[in-house]
Amino acid sequence: MRSWLTYTAARLALFAGAFGVVYLFGARSWIALVLAWVISGLASYVLLSKWRDQMSASVDQWSRKRQEQDKAVGDRLQGGAAREDEIQDEILRAQEAQEAENTPK
């Protein structure tokens, strides 16, 4: 989480810096925004590659951990459903046995 926050803050700082430079050179309105976006994107690609790699590794690790947790929950749900099915089958067998005893021969 910290790597994501660091990378995002650095990207925003690069955008603000690029916007300031573009604005000083006379670009205004949406043109300044587009130029700042392009310049900050290119700069972040070069300057922030280490932080981007750290962030992607952190997100990948979080994703894998989440998948393991989801799998564990799914396994518990399947186990519970199987136990519930067994209980229902036992109840049905007991009812059938009781009905068989109560029917006249």
C-alpha cells in the first residue's frame, strides 16, 4: 500500500511540475492539461520505473494473497455444503425408514 501511495504522489508531483512549466511557457486551458499529462507520463516512465516496479510487485502480492483467501473461503463453503447435503440425505433416509415401518404389510 505504501508503494502505491508513494508512486501516486510522485506522479501527481510530476504532473503539477509539468503543468507549471507548460503554463509558464504560455500554454493555457485544456492544451496545458494535455501537454502536462503527456510530459509527466513520459517523465514518469523514465524517472519512476523503480517505484512502478515496486508498486506492481506489491499489487501482485496483494492479489495473490486475496486469491488464497478467496480460495480458502470457497473451500469452506463447499465443505459446509457437502456436510449439509449429507445431513439432508440422513434425514431423508430416516424418514423413509420410518415410513416403511409404519406402512401395513
